Amino acid sequence: MTGIRRAAGIGIALGAWIVRLVLVVLVIATFNFALVRAAPGDPAQVMAGQSGGADAKLLADLRAEYGLDQPYAVQLVRHLGRVVRLDLGTSTQQRRPVLDLIRERLPATLLLTVTAFTLALLLGSTLGVMAGLAAGSAADTAFTVLSLVLYAMPVFWLGLMLVLVFSVWLDWLPPFGYGTINARLGPLGQALDLLKYLAMPAASLGAIYLAIYARLMRAAIIEVAQQDFVKTARAKGLTGAQIVVGHMLRNALVPVVTVAGMQAGALVGGAVVVETVFAWPGLGRLTFDALLQRDYPVMLGVFLILSVIVILFNLATDLAYRLIDPRMRAGSA
């Protein structure tokens, strides 16, 4: 009976989360539509200019084809209706469904952001633990200086410096792209080839977050080390590794996971700059091109998908809380 009640509670919670997700997506879609429409420029003028002419009839036909001649409220209602039907419209420049364009570019963006996020979280947490355990030492001072330097570096500048060092000077890594063109490689060869192209973009995107997570973990370790349960563990004769892994790390991870979930949106947004620097064929590059071309349907579609990704990151953060903090599992039981 308890299992049935628990399953029913999980189902109700999941249903409520789905309803909230739909409402949040609709609100985000409304704000995105308002922001994009407020941007200067007329997509009909851009399309007409690319067609070699901008006479009044061509402009009127283009506005009618894409609904730009309708009142603002009508355009908004139609846009929200398409969002509910998972129809993101057609690109005004490429004349292809926006969903197809996003489907082609999304894997590259997810690969870049997930790799950068994972590396930043793992390496940052590890460095933070080491610095926290050696607080006040020369190694801790060196770590503090390094984290401040990484935090102060602009993403685009770090990317350009990595290209200068590892591509121009050392010739170790390719400067841009997503893979070697027309290379006949096996599965392992393709993975290694992709890794070469991924290394510098992921490092550029994750560097600032590595510094943030490392500083947070260091402060959390120093604070947790003064707690009574850690002193009790030492009194019981537990080894340093057992105390760190079994007692300190789980409690110190809570603020790091909180900030990581909050900054997921910034991480996805930073991919726009990184993809432009390294010619990475992801959603960021697609958004940049759409912005220059006033391709409203593509911009709206990409903004919506990125918003959903951020929401899913926040859901993953909530799930991570339940894994690292038993008190949340007990409270929800």
C-alpha cells in the first residue's frame, strides 16, 4: 500500500511538473516573441534585397507569406499556437523548417556544452577540494591566483589565445571546424578526430565555470571541515579519504550544485560566442547567422529550444539534490 501511495505521489508530482513546464515555455515564448519583434530591421526588406529587388508588391507578398502583415496580437497568438503544436515555422532565409535546422545543429551544441559543463564541474570540484584541504599553503595560494586569472579571462579572448598557441605556434590542434573533411576513419578514429576539434572550444567555454566551482568547493570544504560530525569522524579513527569522501564531500557539493544549476543558462548562452570563434556548427552559430539575416522564425525557435534546455538543466539539478542530500529524499518520502 505504501508503494502505491508513493507511486501515486510521484505521478502527481510529475504531472504538476509537466504543467509548470508547459506554462513556463509559453511565457518564455511570449517574451521571446516580444524581444525579437522589438529588434530593428524588416525581414521582408532583407529577403527582398537578397532576391535582387525591393519593389512594393514583392514586399507585400513576402509579408503576407510570413504573416508579417497581420496585427501584432494575431502574430503572437499564431506563434503560441505553433509552439503548442511543436511547429516552429519556416526559415525566411533557408526556406526550410526551423525544427529541421535545429535538429541538425542541436547535437553539436549539446556535445560542446555538456563536455564543458562536465569538465568544469569535475575539475573545479577536485581542485577546490585539494585547495580547501590545504588552505593557507603555497599550493592554495597558487590555486587562488589561477582561479582568479581564469575567471577574469573573456571567453572569446581565451579562445583566440588557445588558437594562437595550440594551432598557430605548436600546430597540435585544428583551429576551427567540427571534424576532418572527407577523412576515412573508423569509429575510434572519428572519436579521436572529434576530440581534437572539441578540445579548445570546450576549454574556452568551461574555464570560467571551472574557476567558479573550484572557489565554491574550496570555501565549502573549509566550512564543512569545522563541523561537529567531521570532528566526530576523526575521533572515530577514520582515514582522511574516508572523511572527505564519506562525510565532507556530499555536504560541500550542495552549494556547488546549486550554482551549477543556476548558471546552466549562462553556459548555453556562452556557447554562441565560442561557436562563432571556432566555427562550431551548433545552435549558437545558427543564432548568430539568423540575427544578421533578421531570420525571425529561426531566432524564435532557437531561443525556445535553449529555454527548454535550461529548464531541463534545472530539473537535473533538483534530481542531483536528492542524490547528494538524503534529507531531501526523506522529506519527499
